[in-house]
Amino acid sequence: MSRAAGRAAGSRVVETVPVALGDRSYDILIGSALLPELGVHLGGIVRPGVAAVVTNPTVRGLYGEVVATALAGVGFDPVTIEVPDGEAHKNLASLARIYDGLVAARVERGSLIVALGGGVIGDLAGFAAATFLRGVPFVQVPTTVLAQVDSSVGGKTGVNHPSGKNLIGAFYQPRKVIIDLDTLNTLPARELRAGLAEVVKYGAILSASLFAAIERDLDRLLACDHDALRPVIRECCALKAMVVERDERETDYRAILNFGHTLAHAIESLTGYERYLHGEAVAIGMTFAARLSHRRGLCAAETVERLVRALQAFGLPTEIPPGLDRERIAQVVASDKKVAARNVKFVCLENIGAIRFEAIAADEVAALAVGGDLLGC
Amino acid sequence: MSRAAGRAAGSRVVETVPVALGDRSYDILIGSALLPELGVHLGGIVRPGVAAVVTNPTVRGLYGEVVATALAGVGFDPVTIEVPDGEAHKNLASLARIYDGLVAARVERGSLIVALGGGVIGDLAGFAAATFLRGVPFVQVPTTVLAQVDSSVGGKTGVNHPSGKNLIGAFYQPRKVIIDLDTLNTLPARELRAGLAEVVKYGAILSASLFAAIERDLDRLLACDHDALRPVIRECCALKAMVVERDERETDYRAILNFGHTLAHAIESLTGYERYLHGEAVAIGMTFAARLSHRRGLCAAETVERLVRALQAFGLPTEIPPGLDRERIAQVVASDKKVAARNVKFVCLENIGAIRFEAIAADEVAALAVGGDLLGC
């Protein structure tokens, strides 16, 4: 296990990726040892007062103390609000728990909410920040690869409904995103791999050069080598920023980021958000989308193979689990946010780094998903 | 009972008040017999598809059929979602019920949500519209005076938290507000009076001429005379539009509309949202605010007397109920959205039609509210 090497190799380089959204603009900071100086980076966002840190028991145990100390060091009054870990808890019940905590902490419109954790924490805390007192400033401090490269940037917040993922939510931008690579040193290997699925996604849909860098550095990324991760995470953040700047509220272009997600959401929903991590479901969904694209004559078999090879090198699943109910898949796909008149705006692959949208009926997606005729190229 | 006269007198005048908010601009229509032609007025907002009508059992019984017929007449597929009546139900549980209904109705981002009812329905349906699929177009069809002159305009949506009113919510503008005065013919007298409290508020804080018109037409307004109500409702909507255009997200000026509301929210919260209608609590709160203003030397005794006289002419309460707990009032006031560093931005009266903001400690507000020394001028 070479995580320690990754830590040792983490030189003191802090990179900044700006997200330009007018009066909602903010910076993403990427570097090592950022948590202990968190207070300094949050200076200027709000005047020191109550800082409600939303986190889960695992992350609190690892980083709760250092974050609280850093906040108190610049005059904030840190209060921790804990919600249970895992996608199954990204729901209205956890949200209500956060609201209770914000009331108890006497959070005001000028206070600060800090999302400290992975994608579930970021989505929950962000939605609570968007809706408590009709909006409280918040910052993202993502501690997983998935949250660092994808969910913490761009302002999508929300919770799941039993009928589908992220059906309830808001667009609400953070005031800053602070990515401390050191937090990845404690990330379970399975979560690291799941996060790398979203890294592969950015390469597949937007950047052949990023994809090539991933293929080249597979082993170093898997070993959590900071010097390999930093440029890759920076590039993913820069790509995400570009997409969000072009279409903040997903009127059209931003849907490109949903590559692999239509089926992934259905699989997660139908397996109770417990069997797969989000990134694992996305790996299966991307493979499905690529095969479907190939079947439609949109991309070469070699393109599908490169994608599958990278995912499998990261130890990610690529096959749809057997036994899923076709009718229920169709239902979940049809309740997707991107559906219009029962047609899904499906993200198809044309090449590594290039996609196109296709309108496909929810029923057809479901039929292909369980029909078995997309098992290979 | 002269309601029938009001109905008969309702000539076919439809007035339009524009709300200019850039790409979130919309019109308020005010007139009689608008519900049967609702479909026509909603044309152009979205393409006909699912229209989810959120309402309560009472309003559904009265107007559910005519609204559904009007929507179906222009090609919409109307689906009704019912939530229980009353402020006590403006909570996360009712919201979850609406989400379930929207999922079951297969509402998409291009569908339409119609809020048909009073302020509770408008706030609930509006917040559901703001957050379902991260935003679905919605229209307000207010059926109470309170909703018509105040809550349906301006985009404030939300639900109550056990600790305080409207602590959870979003700014989300409707695409249109359709005020059919005929719906007031079936409004219980108590609710009509409670709505007139907000009418008095607009005169008190912003318009001496509106206040004079209210004083002149007290009896006709109480009798639900449409020809007296129409210009008054139009003027309130125009004043609200002006305020919202100047400060949509309540960074400062919009807080003027909270005249009387700081104490009103505390009284509602501490009486479980069941003893007083919102307008009744606001009448008590405005009287308190005016007396407090006089005590601070900000306004003349005659100003307080004019306000109290108008409220009492409408049969509204003006005295704080005995037995409220001082410490709990202080707590609720301190959890108000407008609090900064435990100071309330309190709206004080300088004259009829003129206010000023004063920073007052939550503890002081509570002490004055239960101290009994503001019982008269």
C-alpha cells in the first residue's frame, strides 16, 4: 500500500481554479495541508460568527477536530451537525436533522455552513444551506475523489426521493471549494476507485488528453499519489467549471455531465442505494451508454474498449447486475429529471472526448438494459 | 350579509400589474370570473402537459372542478394533489406529500404546478415547485385576500419549522398570478378580515392614500364588495411589486414588509399555529410595533390610534394574549430570519405611509411584549 508515499510526495503546491458565474463566482483551491489553515481561506466570505460544520461520524472522527480548531482560530464559533453516512441517508429525514441542528446552533443569514465530507454530505449540506432562512452562505470541503472532481463544484444540491435520485434539490453555488488532497490518504480504497469513475467520465466526454493521462497514470492514481492526482483533479475541476459557466442551470449543455448517469441512477434506486457506490453505478452506466452508442453506429468498438479497459483497471464494475426488473427500470428512467415526454436526453459517446445527445424512449433504455444484447460490442 | 351584492357588482374589469424582475418577470391579473378561463391565461407559459394542481380539501370542493375543466380545455392533463388545510400543516410532512404526488403524476421540468388556495398552499406549492427536479414552472391562483395582496406575489416560498415560521424556503417567482375576486365570495368572514390586516399593513408602511381609502371603504371591504376590493388589491399588488423589484431577495429594503411580523411569527409559533390566523397575529404585531415606535418617540399617538382603529373596525385583535412565556418569545424572535447578532431589524412606524428600521435586541422585544407597558399609548 503506497498511500504513505502519496502523502510524502505531496509538495506544498496550491492550485486555484476559478468558477466564473457573475456575482456567484468562486474559487476552487487544490493542495495539501489545507484543512489546518481552513479558517484563513474562509476569511472574507462572511464575518466570523457561527460556523455549522455538517459531516458524518467517520469524517468527523478523522477531521472534525482539525476543522473546528482552524475555524475557531480565526474567530468562528464552530458547531458540528452529524448525519449518518451513505447514499441511503441522502433523504428528507437527514435534511430535517440538519435543519434542527441549524436552528439549535442559532445559524443566521450571515453565518456559514461548511460541508465536510463526500458527495452525500455536500449535496445535503448544500441543499440545507440553499433553503434554511432562504439561503445561508456555504463552502464545500470535499473529502472524497468523487466529491472533489464532481459533486462539490457547480451548485447542484439535493436529496433523493424513494422514486429516484436527486429528484428534490436546488441550484445553489458554494462560496468556495477547498480540496485538501491529504483527506484522500484516509479514503477507503473502494471509495477511491469509485471516485476515479467520475475522473474517467471527464476524460471520456470532454478531453482525450485527460483520458490519455489517466491511462498513463493508472497505477499512480490507484496508489493515491498526490502528484498524479493533483493535475487530474485540477483538470476535472476546470472542465466542470467550463461546463457550469456555459450552462449553470442545465438548460441543455450541462446534461453532458450525466454521461452514464441515467442507468446509474436507476441501478442505485433499484438496489436501495446500498449495493453500489455512486461511482460504481456510473461505471456500469457509462459502459452501457458506450455500448448503446456503438450499437447505434455512433462510435467505434475500440472507443468502447478503451473506456471499459480504464474502468476495469480501476477495479470498477462494468456489467449490469442480473435480475433487475425491466418495468421498474423504465419507471425510474422515466422519472429522471432530464425526461421530456417520456424520452430521455441520453448522452452517447462518439469518441474519447466527444459526445452527442440522443432522445431515446425510457422503455427502450430499460429493454436494452435487461435484454442482454448490449453485453459486449 | 351583502356578499351577493359584491358578486353582482363584480363587473368584467381585468387589471394587470406587472412585476419586472428581468427574466423572472410576470404579470398579476386581477378580475372576476377568471377561473373558468384559467387555461387561456396559462397559455404560453409551458406547452400543455401535466398540470399538478396543489390545493386543500375545502378549496378543491369549491373550485377544483372548474380549474380542472379550464386546464383540460386547453390541452393540459390536470392532476390534483391535496394537502391538509391550515398553517399547522405548512411543514416538511406536507411538502413530502406534495413531492410524492408530483412523482406519481410524472411531473417533468416542462410541466406546470398550480397553487390553488390561500397562503399556506401558495407557500407549500411554491417551495415544492422550486425544489422538485430543481425547479418546475408554477403559477399562483390565490383564493384568499391575504394570499391575493401579499403572499402570492414576490416569490417567497417555504415551510415552517417547529422553532419558527418560514425558516425553510426559497425565493422562487411564479410565472403568473391570477386573482379571481369571485373566490372571495366563498371566503369565511374571519379569513376575509384576517386578509384585510395585510391590506392595512400596505397602507400603514407605504401609502397614506391607500390607508385613507381603506378608512373610507371599511364597510364595503368587509362586505366583500368587489368594486371596493379590486382597486385596493391592485394597489397592494403594485406596492408589493415595487418593493420586490427594488430588493427581490430581501437584502435590506424588502424587510419593510415584515412590519408587525416579528412578534406575529412568535405569537403564531408559541400558539402552535392554531389559535390565530396569520393576519390576526399580524394585527397584534402591527399594534405592538406601532406602540413600540411611539414609545421610542418615532411616531405620534394619533398615528398609533389610526392604525388600531382600522384594525378594530375589521374586527381584528390588537392585544397580545396574556400568558406567553417571555423567554420563549425571546428565543423565537432571536431565531427570526432577519436577526443578526441577536438584534432584530425591527420595522418601526414614523407616520401612516412611512417606516424606519431600528436594531432592537430580541430580549428587549420579548420583555416589552410581556411587560404590559405597551398596552396603550
